[in-house]
Amino acid sequence: GAGVSQSPSNKVTEKGKDVELRCDPISGHTALYWYRQSLGQGLEFLIYFQGNSAPDKSGLPSDRFSAERTGGSVSTLTIQRTQQEDSAVYLCASSLSGPGYTFGSGTRLTVV
Amino acid sequence: SQQGEEDPQALSIQEGENATMNCSYKTSINNLQWYRQNSGRGLVHLILIRSNEREKHSGRLRVTLDTSKKSSSLLITASRAADTASYFCATDVLTGGGNKLTFGTGTQLKVEL
């Protein structure tokens, strides 16, 4: 597609439920990032995929968070047993193995 | 932890004035980028300055980089109400796995008519 697409745009879930957030990067982009942004805060790095290399998972806040990238394209961020502190906007970005990243519009997750 | 810290956290100016935002970082970088965010959603890439560059211009934007002080500044000249947004610096560091982009805490700019 023309841009980075994220779905859903908004998600309200009950505490304790699992959620999956999806990111469709720009076709051909080899690098894909997930970030989390809490209200009024900066972007917190979560995970980074680069081609076929092992992902950099150093930003995942707990073992409830995991992410996959299938076929070097679509990525899914899964949060298990959601907690209220997981409420945030989750942003995905992709690039063609170099500087200058294109961001999606994000998924606003609210855990009630 | 945040690689970049921005100053000021919030800035309010009148339309037509210049806005200056500063960013400090901690480690050696490959390049530094500035992004703009409206309404807390997607970020838009504004400008990139490489570690061997000292100044770069793009339209009403001027970015400087001082690697000895590990700092950068973003100047928006002749500001407009439409420039109201949050501005983030991001440092690009080359790691074993590729480029890693780490964001600062952001400056909230408000341009008033």
C-alpha cells in the first residue's frame, strides 16, 4: 500500500483479555518497528524487525508482550492478560533498511 | 530509557515568530531525525541530519547538529497556527542488527493567532 496501515484504529478491551494489533508496512520495506506512546509522553521502543535477522526485543516491557512478522511483511503485536497500564497508542513504523521512517496512524488501546 | 531529551517541554508563541526546540542525546549517532505529531497519533518525518553534517534546511525548517555537545536544534521560522503540534527528535544508531531509532520526550508547540 501507499502507507503503513494499522488495525484496529481503536480497541477497548477488558482487563485480563488478550489483544492482537496488526501492522501492514509499506511493501518492500525491510525494517519494522513497534513503539508505545502513553498519554502526553514520548515514544517507547518495543521491538524492531530487520529483514531476516533476529528481532531486537529489548524494549518489550514484560513477557506478556510478543510480536511476530510473517514473511517479512505483516506484523502482529500480541498483549496477553492485558492490564490497565497497557493502555496507550501503539505505533508501527517501517523503512527501506535505512533512515527516514514512515509511521502508521496507530492503535489506541484502552484497557478497562 | 530515552536517548533524547527535548527542551522546552512546551512552547507557546505568536504566529509569525520563530520557534526553537532543542534536543540532547547520550550516545554516538548515525543520524538525527525530527518528527512532528498531530493529535497524538502518527508521526511525520520532517528532516534528517547526518552525523557529519552541521546544518540543514528544508523550507521553513532549519536543523543544526553539534556532535561534540551531543545536541541538535530545530528552528521553525515564520510560524503558522498550523505548525501547532508535538515535535520529537530521534537518534538513529547503527547496531549489530541494523538501525535503531530512539525518540526523545518531545516539545509541544502551540502557535497562537
